[in-house]
Amino acid sequence: MEQNIYKSVFKVTHAEGSGSCFYLKSHNLFVTNYHVVEGFHAVAIHDSNRNPYPAKVVLVNVSLDIALLSVSHDFSDLPDINLSEDDTLGIGGKIRVAGYPYGMPFTVTEGTVSAPKQLMNGQYYIQTDAAVNPGNSGGPILNDKDEIVGITVSKINDADNMGFGIRVENLRKVLESVNELDRDTFNVQCESCDELISTPDGYCPSCGEKLPEDIFEERHVSPLTEFCESAIEQMGINPILARDGYEAWCFHKGSSEIRIFVYNRAYLFMVSPVNLLPKKEVERVLEYMLSTDFTPYKMGIDGRQIYLMYRIHLSDITDEYEDSIRENMVNLASKADEIIHEIANHLSQLIGLYNLGLLSKYASPLKVNSYDTITLPEE
């Protein structure tokens, strides 16, 4: 695979989960599965460097399980991925599946074609033995020429080496209508006459075909999601861009990375990694952590990573306390920044001694990494 091809494969996130998508430069649209974005008209897409972009779902074809996304951003620097022009897939042919399985970083898995035209539910699919997992859906299937031959769609549960993809001719059928597409509006493509429908009348105005029930309805998020996203909005962050799956968020505020998630279906956690513990001479940092009152927050250590965290039991998020809980959530980012600088001040005394030649244990000055976390020099 060309190393720059992966730049055109993005992750899709919303309040219910995540999937994959890919950019078609010739159409200036992103392609994914309908089931990946079902119930959402606005989602976020993320490149391999975790940069988020707001995306609009502008066309869905339910029967083909294809959706097109429009993003108001200049992606002209991305490579173009070509659609395969001919039907050359055969049994044993080499293919690659690209995407973000389980919401993890970008991966590519290789495999072979088990069946180029596997008939299921009245449609033909590509069957492959390449590893396909939740989160891969919507990503491209590529041949040995780096051309798109299909869209990853699913695997059979509890069956190894059995993944499936939508054949590229179905994508071509959907793309035939993009010239008449309103890229600011949610459109449903009629499975009978291919008409693009943007008004929720229940029937196609051209052929009278009944549309899938509630196809225009947007999914309601959970009360906890509404609460957390009200806090995220108060921090000046677009909640759609912060979504990282069901009742989970990840974003940056100032120099702090913030993660919000539910643990064990009982606790809401909000954590921010601040500093790394030095491998030696940690007493000054530990003394600061143990002697300082961080209420309502707590400090924790996992390996060498120091975290600032806020934990609240879900049953405590009531009308009586939700305002104070929201305020604590909003203030965590600024507190994390404050702690970064506090620890830096404590460590700077050690560095000053080192620079004066009075602290010979240290072999190099203080370093700050790309996440603004501070580490002591090591021998």
C-alpha cells in the first residue's frame, strides 16, 4: 500500500460509537456505511493525527448501506484513492482492509478474497478472510493496485476469517447522483428510482416508494450525554468534535488533554494527564502531591504518568448537585494547567541546583514534551 494512501482514511465518531470512512477527492466527499451514522445528521471525522472536523451526513442509501459526508475544509493535500474500474476480483486475490477497529489508531490488515460475489439478503458482497472488527465498518477495501474495490461492512459474529464488503459498483451507483446533491441538507436516496429526497414526507415524491420509517429522525442522546456535553460546551469545545464513542469524550483544552468516560456503569470519570514522574529523585513531586489539597479533584499515578482526575457517582448527578458538578468539570482543565506549572516550579529548583553544579546526579536539563508534560532528566 502506498504510505500516503492512509491519509485519506478517517475515523467517524458520534454519541453512540465510531467507525471508519474515506475521502474521494474527485467528489470532495467522504464515504462510509449508513449503519455507522444511522440516526445522526452531524458527526465528527478524525484524521490519523487525531485532528477532528465537523461533518454533515448529506446522503444515505439504506438498502445499499452507504452514506456520504460533507466537510467544510480544504482537503486538497490528501491523496486521491481511485475506484477500481473493472471487475477483476477473483477467489484468492489479495486485498487490504483499512480503518479504525474498536476506535483504535489506524490499521491495515491483509487478506484474500474468499468469494468475490457472495449473495446475502438479495445483494452481492465481497467475502474476505482479512481481519474485520467493529470500527472497520465504512473503511475502504483495496486491491493490490491501491484501488477501492469495496467498503468494509461487517463480519459474522463468532466466525473467524469471515468479513464482508459492499462491492464498488454499488458505490458508483450512489455517486451518480452527487451532482444534484445539496451538500447542506440531509438527503435520502430512494432505493426504487434513486431520487434524492430531503423532505420527511414518508414517500418518494417521484415514484411513491415508501421510505424507511423514521429515516429522517435524529437519535436522542442519553441524559448523561446531555449533561456532560453541557459542561463541554461551557469549556468552549464543540461536543460533537469531542465525542469518542458512547458516553465518552476526548479533547484538548489549553495545554491539557481531557478524557471523560463512565467506569463500571457506576462512576463518571474526568481525567487529564499532567506530568511524568522522573525515574529517580521523585520525592519532591510526591511531597507536592501528598501535601497539597486538590479538592474536589484527586491526583493519581499510573506507571510514570501523573493524572488529575474528578470522580463522581452517577447517582449523585441530581438536580440539587448538577450545577456544582458541572462547574467542577469545567474547571478541571485550568486546574490541570495550574498543576503542570506548579510541578515545573518545584522541579525548577532542582534544575537550578544542577545548573550551578550543585546537583551532579542529573545529566541534562529539564525537558518538556509535545503534550506539555514535564520530565526530569535521567542518568
